[in-house]
Amino acid sequence: MTNLHKFFVKNAFLWLLVLMVLMGYLIPYRESYNAYFNLGTFIDWGIVIIFLLYGLKLNLREVLNDVKNWKLHLLVQIATFVLFPLLVMPFYKIAQGNEFYVLWLSIYFLACLPSTVSSSVVMVSIAKGNVPSAIFNASISGLIGIFATPMLMHPFMENNSGGQ
């Protein structure tokens, strides 16, 4: 095999990801596709399958031992809900009051969101990392995100009520 072929084979996931982005650009989503293919249902079942397949591979004793690793879990959650929003905050003064505020607010919103199941579990698995920790942290992050994301976003949202 040539070096170029080895490079493409070794990074197949990356190239397939680039291909999917390109296909999404060339074949944009239309609402009429819902008659044939419901994307929301597909995503829900995809997450179920990811959890099921990785859950079947896990040893219960390994999972229970991993839950005791509270320092790792605390570090991951602090990075997700404290560090990432803090990394975006210095740009608030620059963006405040001009046309870049909406862009800054969008990036800040992304920084406040919990980690996703797919990225957490799949990327950790590809890196041959600690999959039980990734599953636990993705689950806990989703639960914490229900409360943390609105609390982090609240100071920057306008509260205009149009009611009478």
C-alpha cells in the first residue's frame, strides 16, 4: 500500500465525516423529506443504538468502579459548564453593542451546552479511552445541562413580554 492510501484508510472516519458535510451542503434538507424519512426519529434511534451497543460491551463491575472516580467526573463537568463559557466571556466586551453581539451570543450558547452523547462516546472509543466514564459523563452532562444552560444564558437574554 502506498503512504497516501494508508493515510486515507487510517483516517476513514474523518474522511467520511467530511463527505457527510459535503453531501449536506450539496443536498440540503427540505421539509417535504419528512414524508419519507423523519430525521428526528432517526437521531433518537441512533442515540439509543449507541447507548445499547456500548452498554452491551461494558462490564457492570467496571461501570460501578468508574462511578467512584468522582474527581474525573467533577473535572469533566467543571470544564463543560465553567471553563468553556469562561473561555468565551473575554470577547463579550468586544462584541457588546455592535453587529458581532449575535455571533458572540451564539458561540457563548454553544459553550454553555452539555456534551453530546455521540461525540463523547464515539470519540473516546476511537481513542481507546475510558468508555464507561464517557457514557457516565455524557449522561450526567445532559441532566446538569437542563438546569445549567438556562442559568448561564439568562444574564444575556432579553426579557420582553408581549402579553397584556
